[in-house]
Amino acid sequence: MHYSSEPIYQAEKALLTIFSGIDSQVKQNLEKVLKIFRKHRLGTHHFGSVSGYGHGDLGRQVLDQVFADLMGAEAAAVRLQFVSGTHAIAACLYGVLRPGDELLAVAGAPYDTLEEVIGLRGTGQGSLREFGIDYRQLELTPAGTIDWDSLAQGVTRRTRMVLIQRSCGYSWRSSLSIAEIERIVELVKGQNPNTICFVDNCYGEFVDTQEPPAVGADLVAGSLIKNPGGTIAPAGGYVAGRAEWVEQAACRLTAPGIGSEGGATFDQNRLLFQGLFLAPQMVGEALKGNHLTAQVFQQLGYAVNPLPGVPRRDVIQAVKLGTPEKLIAVCRAIQGYSPVGSYLDPVPAPMPGYDSDLVMAGGTFIDGSTSEFSADGPLRPPYVVFCQGGTHWTHVALALEAAIAALAEL
């Protein structure tokens, strides 16, 4: 057996029970999707669409209802016009917040691409800060967890919204569980019932059998080309939650008076429904890949987060590599095993919305989706690679063999 295959083989044997458990969860989530499709009598007539303004798009209307039910929410707006998850999140922030309001982030610093939206860096250019919206954040504990004591007294009458980032982003912390999100909502509402609890749900969909609105979150947003797109949604994002806040976000995407009534789907409804059908399985395979990545790199002596065998809270696995050379080598190896663009050689480069140069490996069929096995990381200490996605764990295994071999050559 080749040297780089042995750690994979040992990890696979150790994870058989966990893989079986993931399959059981996939079954539960798929059953939920099928039940909701059946409830709304999904048929081929929903795959057509209208042009222009998008008024009266029956398929889009049913898709909104399906998403709302999946999220445990009153309403949803699923739109191809959302450029990214960040765009959907920004629509929620700008749609709901007004001058003089306070936005409170309760899980430390927000994801890099939101820093310019909030006004923490950049030239302003219409940031929340420029519009007179105050921002405050509660730092994580030294262990990288929510500071529950600070949160229990951190909400004031001016706190219009709390931002709950479910995924770890580019930070070395545990992503939030549904139970933790529920506890955050309870603590916030206990201090100010009028404060809106908003969850950045990117990378978290279908990882659990519930979504944040089902445990009290007022509003969530995410990307269609991540988990819920099942690798085939061509673009877009979604917002879901209480109907009034969803409509305010939709008014920001379109215009007051139009709101959720607009937005042509350009004959893409079938792919959006089909992607949703595939999503539980794709997320399940990504979770298996996460466990495999954690098991393999820990066996090789690297710090990993989450640890092997720990229940997953999103589809991201972080590995602390320690040097820029190792970060680049791992990304190049994974790019070499990508289904698209395997011949490309990832190099560190600036990326719009990010403060540091990034090195990215992502040969995906949908640009930027990271749903096929991908890896990236900011070129800054401690040089952590964030692995995500994976349409089948065997693909992850092949790419990891290449990554092990690349590290051995350094």
C-alpha cells in the first residue's frame, strides 16, 4: 500500500459507525424534503418561468413556500438575483436596520466579507456605519466559545438586531449548534423581546434535522450555491423567517412596493427544486469528508477543528498547517484532484471582500460553490486550511492522499 493511502485506510475503518449515523440523518432530511414537495403538490408545471419582471411566477412562489417549510419559517424569498450569501445577508441588514439602530454580533468578529458591509474596514461606500447604524460585538471566550455571561447582559433597548454567525468562517472556533442558537435566542429575547435574532446560515443547511427559525430565530439567510443547491443550483441565495422581515429584505433586493413579487427565474426553477432534492445527500457526503479530513490530519499530528468524531455543525473542517508553504501545497494537491480545472495551480491572491490574500482550491462545476471538495485559507498565521464540501467522500479520500504526499515532499 502506498504511504499516502495508509492513513486514509485507517481513518475509513475508524469512521464506519459515524458514516452510518450520517446516512440515517440524510434519510430524515430527505424524508422532510419529500414530504414538503408532496404538501405543495410539486409538478413539472412548476419548472417553467416567466420573463421580465417575474410577476406571477408560479414555480418561484411554490419554491418560496417549500423553503419556508424546510426552515420552519413563516415565509422565504429564494432568488437568483442574490449574488451570494453575503448579498442575501446584506439585504437583511439593510432591509431591517435603520439609522440609530444597533447591530450586535454575539459570536465574535463577523465573516470577512461582512466587514466592509458593516463598515469595519474599507472606504465606507454605503456601509451600515455610513448610514448611522452602530455596531458592537461580543468577543468569544479564550476557548473560542460564546461568552454566555456577557450575552446574558449584553442586549440593550437600542439593540435592534443580533447577528448570529452559525459557521466558524475563517476563525479557529467551533461553529454553533442548533441548541446553542436556541439558547442565544432565549437570552436575547429575555432582555429585549423586540430584538431581531438574525442567523447567517451559510454552510449550515441540512447539517442538522432542524434549521434556526424552528428554534426561534426571526430571520436567516444563505447561499443557494452552497448546501441547499445540491451542487446544481446555478446562482442565488435565500432569506427566510418571519414574514415581515423577509419582505423587508426582499424590498432591499428589489424596491419598496415590489419586494418579493419580483425576480424572474430564467427557466431555472427545475434546477433549484432538483438541487434541493439532492441537498441532504450532498451535505451528508460532505460531512463524511469532514470527518475523514479531521481523522487523517490528526493522525499526522496536526491540530484540527472540529475534532474527529465530534458531531458536525457545518460542512467546514479546519486544519492548522503552520506554514504558508504547507497551506499552498495542500490547496494545490486538492486542486489537482478537482473535477474542473485540475491543471490550474492555486497561488495566493487578493479576493474582493477579504482583508488577506487567499489561496483557494475549488474546481467546482458552479463557480464559487465549494460544494465539490474544496479548500482555501487566508495567507496569515497560523496558516489554517479550511476544507469544505465533497459530493462523495471517496473523492475526498483521493484528494487527501494527494495532499499527504505533497506534505511529505516539503
